[in-house]
Amino acid sequence: MSEMRLAVMGAAGRMGRALIRAVHESPQSTLVGGTEAAGSEAIGKDLGELAGVGALGIHVTDDPLELFTRCEGILDFTSPNATAEYAGLAAQGRIVHVIGTTGFGESDEQRIASASRHATIVKAGNMSLGVNLLTALTEKVAAALDQDYDIEIVEMHHRYKVDAPSGTALMLGEAAASGRQVALSEHAVKAREGHTGPRQSGDIGFATLRGGDVVGEHTVVFAGQGERVELTHRATDRQIFARGAVKAALWARGKPPGIYSMRDVLGL
């Protein structure tokens, strides 16, 4: 099979540059373009020079519609509104849309779901192999331990992350809720302040830390009487997410339209 033609949305950002490197390094894919918002200083710059891999002769554009006619898939770690827009364009082009964006509202989710009738979408709060293994383990442990074990999810990211809890933390929360056979929306506690009273049995708590240049750290705590089980993943290089995104795009090539997860990609 020929190399898959991929484009990177938000090419000048930290994840955008990591994605450019990952596509460039993959023998199964080829980079055909990248976008940035209109007015960005990156418009017209060489994608390879932005990512530190040397000039590639491919330049940043602010015209995603034209780019979508030339690619088979897009890698997208941008913003909720932009991702929802791209999903509609991916549906028009019948191409693969890999979504690593987090922080979606209900209307964004609805637009992505509508796009999945025609686009093949891989959507995950985290693209790393390790985190997706952690998610599968979280679900199994939550199913094995009863509600005498309190579940708390602690996450830390760099100071520039704009959404909280992280998409990965919410993904882990969903896995814990699935293991307990409950709805996360009915049991999530995302903030505590003041006189809160005792912890309610069955709550799934979240704690959010921000600072420095932390790529991503997540711990799921199962706290029982006399013992505690902790499952932890620490990311030290955001290239793991970029490589996972490329893997997802290659896996999705030729798959029917719909919304898939990294657990589908990895066969978990």
C-alpha cells in the first residue's frame, strides 16, 4: 500500500511540530501540508523548518478546504471549535480525522458525531500506548474492587494547558465508571472547597495540578481500608502522543465511517 498522505492541523503549536516530526519519521506516511489560523505568523513557513527536521518544501496554509482535497487523513490537536469545523470538512472529503483535542462541549460533540456518518474518526483523550493500557487496567480494577474502595484521579500538566480536568483524566474516569457500571456524570466530583462534608461512597474524584513543563502525569488511586492501589503513567516526551496519532491514522485508513478510540486501534 502506498504511503498515506497526512496533514497536520495547528502545525506551529507544540503538538503540531511533534506531529510533523512523527509523520516525517514514519515510512508509511507522507506529509502533504499543515494549517494555522488566519493571521498567524507561521503562515507560509516551511513545515520541516518549524519542526526542526530541515526544509521540506511544504508550507503552512490558512486554507484547510484546499488542503483536505489533497490528503487522506488529518492529525488534529487544536481547539474544540476548530476540531468540530475540521470534522465537517473531513466528512465532506470522506477522509480520516484523528482527534487528540480535548475540552469539548456538548455542541462540539454533536457536530463530531454528525461528521462521523461520513468521516472515519479516531478520537481519544490520549494517544499513547501506555495511557490506553492504563485505561484498560483502570476499568478492570474498578470492576474487581467494590465501593469500599474510593476512586480518585490525580493529574498534572504544564502551566499552559487550558482545560481541566485533562481529557486523559476524564477518559480514566469514564473507564472507572464503566468498571463500576455507573454513569460518570452522576458520580464525578471535579472540585472540592470549603466544608464539603464526608466523601460520598461511589464518588469518582478528580484533582488537577498545573505547573512548569510537565508533559503529563496521571494516577488512579483506589483507596480502601488499610490498603491503597495506585496506577500511574508519566509521559516525559510528547512524541509518544504524536507517534500514536500517526499509528491511529494508518489503522483507520480504509475503515468504515464512525467514531473509534485508541483502544480500538490497539486492540484492547
